[in-house]
Amino acid sequence: MTDLETLRSLNQSLPFTQKMPVLFLGHGSPMNAIEENEFVACFRKLGEEVIKPKIILCISAHWETKGTKVTAMQNPPTIHDFGGFPPALFDVQYPAPGSPELARITKEIITKTDVELDTHWGLDHGAWSVIKHMYPDADVPIIQLSLDYTKPPRYHYELAQQLETLRHKGVLIVGSGNVVHNLRKVKWDKLNDTYAWDWAEEANEKIKSFILDSNHQALIDYGKQGTSFALSIPTPEHYLPLIYVLGLKDKKESIDLFNDKTVGGSIGMLSIKVE
């Protein structure tokens, strides 16, 4: 399909709307799905403030693949991709519909790589544990875009830029991860407390500074930012959803930071809204 044909197909499928914001949500523990705390209260408030989207496209830390995939089923299952939690958490179902049409459109507008339409994954807890607070009626269709674990941060930043058109089509793009995420260093007795190791606090402050200064290159090159970053981002999957959100930011748009706390020493809940 040519670029012109893709544009025509997109316009026919999704009419133009007011430009949607972009969100990065620090999802933290899966228990946030069923607990009441200040973080989920902010997610709930966000759902009230943001114009209700036609569809959500979520990039979650918990779907890593070789190559890029997008969920393309009509009824994505709720995936309980964790262990060791109470039965009540496993009982949660979030029956939001999917959108095979948006999956097809997403495949067409991404030219940086071949995108595979996936009918096996569904909604992992990086998606449903936060979105369920924003839209408790599960009445907004959701698709997920996977993270290609073989690619560097610059690749993900540039791929995100190809999704920009969707923001004008009523699509809310959500990145779900944690800017600081080191489970090996968690103080489990402080998991419900605001507490940060010195290096986690240092990395969080630098990340905020880079975000507010629009220093995206420093954030893309996070591996060059020293020991605090190395400890805070030992693996990239929880950090990369932030790179997608930054790749979608227009130079004239503002940044709103919220949920700016670290729990358990090494899980940063920092979240951002771009609009």
C-alpha cells in the first residue's frame, strides 16, 4: 500500500479529532490494580480529565518480542503475568474490546519495520492494572504494541514518531512502565512506603530534569548517564515506554509530572502527561 493509500484508509477508518495527549504511567506493583492509594487516585482523576478516547494504544513493559507486534483480536484476554499475589488479583478481569482495525492501521503507518498482527497475547498487567482505574467500565477498545527487545533506544524513539498521526484520530497512546525499576534492590518491607535509595532518587531527579529540558538525547543515551542510571535501569523494558512517549512529544507541548514518588527503595512511580 502506498503512503497516499494508507492516509486515505486511515482517514476513512478514523475521522480527525482534537489532538489527544500522550501518557507515561508508572504502574508499580500489580497490587495497584486492586488497592486504593494515591497513585491509583491520580489514574482515576486522569480518566476524568482527559477527553475520552475512541481507542487506546498501549506500550507495556511486559510485552517484549523479537520484532514488533500489535494485538489484533476483537476480545483480548486479561493476562495475569505475575506470581505470588493474592487470589483476588488473579480474579480481576478487564474485558475491554480490542480493535483489529486500529491494529491494521498501526501496521500500515509504521514503515520502520514490518509489524506482525498478533492474535495470542491480550492485555498484560502493565496495561489493565492502570487503565482499569481510568476507564472502570472497560468500554474503550485497547490494542498493545510490543517492545522489540533486540533494538536500541533510538530505534524505539523513531518508531514512536511514526505513531503521531494517531493522536489526531482519537487514539490515546499510553506507555506503561517505571522510570526506576530494580526488583533485586527492592526493600520489600517498604514496598508500601515512600522510600528511595540515594541512587534511585538521583536517577529520578536527573530523568525529570532531562524530561523538562526536552533533553531527549540524554534520555535515549541513558546507558551513558553513570552509576545511578545503571542501578535504576538494569534492564530496559520498564524504561522504554517512556522513550515512546517522548518520541511523540511536540516541541510546543507541555509536560505535567505526577505520582512523583519512589516506593520500596527502587520502584519509581513517576508518571507524565504530554499535551
